[in-house]
Amino acid sequence: MFPSVLGHAREIKFQQEDIAERHPGDHLKDDDGVWFVGDLALAQLPQGEVLRLRGRTANEATMGNAFRLRLAKVAIGKLVAGMWNRDVLHIRIATGLPVDHMHDAAGLKETLLGQHVIRTDTAELVANVCEVMVMPQGYGSILFHEPDESGEINRQHVYRRTGVCDISTYTVDLALDDEGGYGRRGRSVERCLHGARNASLPYWSAITVRKMPPRSSGCSHRDLSRQRNPVDYHDVVEEGAGAALRSPTVNLMGEKWRGGSQA
């Protein structure tokens, strides 16, 4: 796992080898240049140069899906680190989109299918993507529990109806499995951990002189307390992030699922 961010690479003038060792696979080359991705981008690029994909773009084919393809290349490169000589690897990809963006699935499939040259600092290969399966975000959590470790149907999973509320960086997504089929009462809302982080900034600034870490949007108050002299940030998380996320999420679940039995 790595943060879904990237930016054009900059020259690293000091401790290049140490930084490369600390962020293996986060350095990508393609026809449009050299990129820092994930933790390397957050560590080495100014915030204004870090690109994030926030929902749909004006042109999904040339912008949104190009961004997703770069992230997929980095993920594949990390999985097969050490593969060189442009060996060909045949791959099937399962990925997700926010529920309300599923009509973009065909375009994403078209972008990911076929052969792609992957050049990172830890691998160089040709990925032949022969199949792409796009599902609503959150549904992967349901599918994870339906098979057992051998891939057979998990007979212990006896729920006829299973709902997942997926709170991610830029959207909150609902996914519903109704007796093995995707339920129609799924939905996305543009309230998210990124917005919760921004809502926390005034509370954070009032009690500390340090800037909130870029990756703190998914942290609990315990994560924010790991320092030499721990400070409890429970109130910061509760008053800022909690308030920003709780009401829209609960309202969305109430609107789409009601009491559950009517979902």
C-alpha cells in the first residue's frame, strides 16, 4: 500500500541512495517524464506540486485514467521488484471506483488493458494486462470474506445481506451485497478523510506550532501522539474530523439503507 499521489520528479541533491532505499519502487519513468509517487512524492515535493485525483476529472481519458495507470504501474512494479530485462508478465487486475463513478468503468478498463512498459527504480518489465475487473469501492471488502483461504465459497459466511460503509480519502461509499448480487442501494458522497483533515486544521493550529502531517488524514488520535512527549489529540480528532465526517456518513446510510431490512 502507498498513498495515491504523484508529481514530477525533482533532482535530489543529498542522500540520494539513502532516500531511494527508504522509498523503493516510488520512482517511475514513462513517456511523459520522471515521477515521484506515494511516500517519495510526499517526502520530496512541495505540497503544491503533489497531484491528487479527487473524484472525476473534466477529461477522464487523458487525465484521470492516465493518473490511475501510473499508480497501477507502480503497484505492479512493487509486487515484482527485482524483475528486469523487460520480461513479460501476464496480469489480471481487480480495482475499484467510487459507486457514483462506475459509469467510467469502461474507460478505465480500456486504459489498463494491453501491454505497458513499467520502469521503476526496482523493476523494468512489460506488463500484459489481459483482464480488468472494476467493482464499486467497498465491494472488495465483501468479496474478501466470501471465499475461504483455498478460494472456495466460505460456508461460514451465511449473511443474506451485507453492507459496507467505506470511508476513503475523497469519498464515502456504500456497497451492498444482496444474496450474492450487488444491491442497488449503493452511493457515494463527496465527504471524506481529506475533508476531515482540513476541518481539523484550526483545532490543530490552536494547540501546536507543528504542521499537521500530510498523511494524517487517515490517522487516529493515537497515531498523532507518537512522539517523545505524547500529547492526546482526541479532542482535535473528535471536534474537527469527527464532526465533518459523522453527520454526512450517518445521513447517507439512513437515506440508502434505512433500518437495514428495507435496504
